[in-house]
Amino acid sequence: MNQTFRALVVDKNDSDISLNLKDLPLSDLPEGDVTIRVFYSSINYKDGLAGIADGGIIRSYPMIPGIDLAGIVIDSRDNRFCEGDPVLVTGYGLGVSHFGGYAEVARVPAGWVVPLPSGLTLQEAMVLGTAGFTAALSVHRLLQHGIAPENGPVLVTGATGGVGSVAIALLAGLGYEVAAVTGKAAGTAHDYLRELGAQAVIPREEIARPIPGALARERWAAAVDPVGGEILANVLKTTRYGGAVAASGLAGGASLASLGVYPFILRGVSLLGIDSVQCPYPLRAEIWKQLASNWKPHTALKTIANEVALDELSALLTRVLSGQKIGRNIVRICD
């Protein structure tokens, strides 16, 4: 094995952030039980934040970002994994406090590593990545809550992003009527959402406009919301009696300033928090098995991904924050 590896390194000097491809010695790898040759990673909103000065994501510098990776084990001190095993890693401290997936080699604790389930390729695992895993966790929680297709339509906000795209495909595949919210103009983006399984496409301004009262007309049996902010507040105000909203993001803001307790105490609406970072390992492994089998979104896996090389990555990272992308960007690390 080569004694060096190539990686995208983010560093900070005062308030200036730099992103550079570097050749690093293997001795720079952090402590861990399992060493992985990384074949694919992906670009998430959190990765975009890692590339800006006030992103609030990176714990210490220099850091190799990338909160996802999929690859092949090349060395293991844990008997659960052997050389040659295909594996994936998402969440925990990867790419935040621990060198992440934007590198040809990664070393991580064994407790973070999930065997690649039969039914998924390394590439498909990263088309899904943290975004797809978060979408699947959201759907899992809605099912646990008892939301069934006959209860009515399910709203998906941030629909052209990674979480939204996979959530639409999963819900449609399970027989739900899906309404997708997007700020993008009619045309290619709307066609994309319908191809994933959305039966209605709703302009974002319709969902985002202020609702003056404590509640509004009941519309949705449930919702998947990776956006947060006032959109989440409005979704809760329009969710039907006994419904549930699975919330996983804050691209639209962290405040619910206009929301009172009324959706919860007058309509029995439940707000379900979705955390993909510290999700317990047994549930994590089970969700990935579902994504590889019964829930595998075949159409989405062919539709939503744009593949880029490692040397194209730095130019794309900050653009993920603009909200203009459609689907998922995956990163080819090794051939």
C-alpha cells in the first residue's frame, strides 16, 4: 500500500478558510480500528458548511471533511471486519471532528462502520448517503407513528435536495400520496419531482407565506421537513389531527418564532426529531438493510445522482449552500 494518500484538506488562518488537495502520509490518519480505501463519498449541506468560515461545523483545523464514505477495508483490528469487506460510514464525528470521506484512505472506530448490505453497491450507498439515510429515518418514524397511506397526503419540503428527493421516492414506493415543495420554477425541476413519485408539486411561497393565526386549514396527514424555520412552523399549523412531522434540518432557519403550542394541544400533532449523526447502531444497520432491499428506491438511484471527481470537489462545496442544486452530488475518490 502507498505510504501517502490524497485528500481535500480544509484549514483556517484567522478568518480565512482554505480548501486544498494534498498528499498526506498515512501517519496523519487519526486513531481507529478500521482502515478503509475510500471509493465514494458525497456532498451534503453539512459538507458545504465545512468549507466556509462561519459554518460552525468543523471542531478543529486542519480537517478532512466529508460526512459520508463507502469503500473497502484494507486493515482491521476488530474481528467484525476483514480485509476486502465493503463497508460504509455516515455520521458520528466523520468529517467534523474526525478525518472524513474526502480522502483516498480513512481510519475510523469500528463502532462507526456498517457492512455494505447485499443489494447496494458502494456507489449506490453514497447516492443515498447521509441524506438518504435521514430520509429513511424520517419515513421509519412516520411509520412508527402509525401514518398510513389511507390517512392522506404526505408533504415533503426541500423536495429537490437530497433528503427530500429520497423521501419522495421512499414514500411513493410505499404507496403514499406525496406533495413536493420546491422553490424552483416549473420545468425540469418539477418533472424531476414527478419522476420520483410526487403527485403534486407546490411552490415554496405557498408554504412559506406567513400564517397569521395559531392554526390553518388541515391539509397534510404527515410531512418530512429537512428545511426548518418558518416553513416547518407553517407545516405544523396545517397538519391534520393526529398527524406527525419528521424534522431533520435547518437550511431555512433554526427558529420557530411564529409557532405556538396549538398544533400540539388542539390537534394532537407530533413533531418527530430526526438525528442521523448519533442514531443507535442497531437501528442504523436495520435502516441500511431496508434501503438495500424492501425500500430500495431504484428510480431515484438512477435519477438523482451527479458524479464528480475529487479534484472537482472544492468548487462545488460552497454551491451546495445556495439551494439551487437538484438531487445528489457523489464524489468518486478512487477508481
